[in-house]
Amino acid sequence: MHVRTARLLTALTAVLTVTTACGSGQAGPAPGTGAQGGRTDITAAMYPLQWLAERIGGPDTAVTALTKPGVEPHDLELSPVQIAGIERTGLVVYVKGVQPAVDEAVEQHAADRGFDAAALVKTLPLSDDGEEDEEGHAHDTSYDPHVWLDPTRMAAIATKLGDRLAEADPAHAKGYRDRAAATVADLTTLDGEMSRGLSTCSSRAIVTSHAAFGYLADRYKLRQIGITGLDPEAEPSPARLAEVANVAKQEKVTTIFSETLVSPKVAEVLSREIGARTAVLDPVESQPANGDYLSAMRQNLSALKTALGCS
């Protein structure tokens, strides 16, 4: 039934993609299994979760990413083909509150197969800057959903994902748990590098184009000052720009951070206002052009050490 619906709503090439993934036109697996050719199907909502799923799932899974490289994940709209895939997948790995379209699709089509990473770790409240969007509406969650920017939280999520996959697919349980442990080890190494690198800095304040870095700041005892809130496309009011400029001057901030996938215009305006330079801080919401989650976080570490005068 799902394939017929997809045929009605999508072009032939898109239908072929679905039918190939689901067994050359045969009915898909029973809901909750999502197994094809001995592999478990995983749908990852955005890049950091895709990275985790591919690392931990290894050869025993087939991972489909909902957000393409270079696409701002907050803006994701799901196609009928993607919704059909969510209906069939064995597991949807997502962070509730980042992508409303994914939240809705999971609730409607995969409630028993959702793996909400934010539900597995201690979350932070919204920053003062992030409680409203550009239209003055409250954000969809009561917490900051950017949990992947703390390597220790990512490590906790990795362990839980390995356990979830092992329970769903006992035949490959050892592989899932071994790969999860290796991923945790890599994340622990990254956390140590960041802790040491940011331990002795002349400044602790980071001015960012939007308030995506609360978990990174919390973990490494930095102070995030977001020009806008959680919505990366929001335009700050003149009053907000003036407020951030005053705080940045008081804190002797030397660098205003823009980020990948978002226009640097606002950061450039503010940097000119206070006589600071600009640099890029990656929220790791999309796959880096070169490298992966770990290398992107290490590039963030290098940018922060320069901006904050860390020895």
C-alpha cells in the first residue's frame, strides 16, 4: 500500500528508489523490523546522527540520511518518498526539537521505532536569547536540542544506540557494542583534547551568530553570547545587535563567529561595529566538505583557541 501511494505522489525515478530499497517492489518488512538482506535499516535525521549510526551500525546496517550535505537541517521538509521510508525503517535516529517535520513523521509513522537522542542525556534549558523565534513565537521545545556539540553527551548516546541495535538485532549484538565502545573511545579522546585546549584562555566569552553552542560552552566552561536564538535564519533586532555589541566590548571579545550554512552578514556587521575579526564555528549540523564529526570538532577547537587566546 505504501509503495502504491508513493507511485501516485512521486516521479518514476523516486519510486524506483523506494522499491529498490524495499526489495524490488515486494512488500516491505513488518513495522519495527526494517531488515533488508540481513541488515537493519536506520534512518538518520541529520549528519551527526548519521555519523553515529554509520559508525555503530557498520556492515550490519543500511543508513539513510534525511538531510543532504549542505542543507540547513532546521529547514528540512520531507518528501513523500522520505515519509514512506520512515514508515518502513527499523529505527529513526533523531533529536526532537531540531526538525519539526521529522518529529511529526516519527510521531505519526514510527512512534515505536524512534530513537530520540535528546531524551537520553541531560538537556540544557533554552538560553535567554533562544526562547523566541524571529516572529516572537516560543520555540518547539523547552530545552536546547543541540546535544551533539558536547562529545561526552555524544558518547552516552553512542552507548545507548549500540544497546538499542543489539537488542533489536541479537545476531549482530557483539559488533554493535564493540563499535559503540570504539566510538566512545574516540569521543573521549576528543573531549580530553578540548578540555585541555580550552582550560587556559584569556577570555571565556564566545559571540556566535545563533545560539547553537550551549552544550559546548557548558562542557568547557565558556560563555555563549548568541546574536540570535536557536533559529539560524532569524534576523536580530537593532536593539539586540546593540546589546551584543556592548557585551562584546565589555568582555573584550576579539572574534565574532559566523557558521557554516548560514550567511555571515550579521557577524560581519557586528565585527565592524566593535573592531573585531570574524571566524567560522561549525555547529556540525551538516557533513563537513572534508572530514567528519571528529575533524569538524577539532577545527572548532583550533578556532576557539585562537579567538580566546588559549595557551
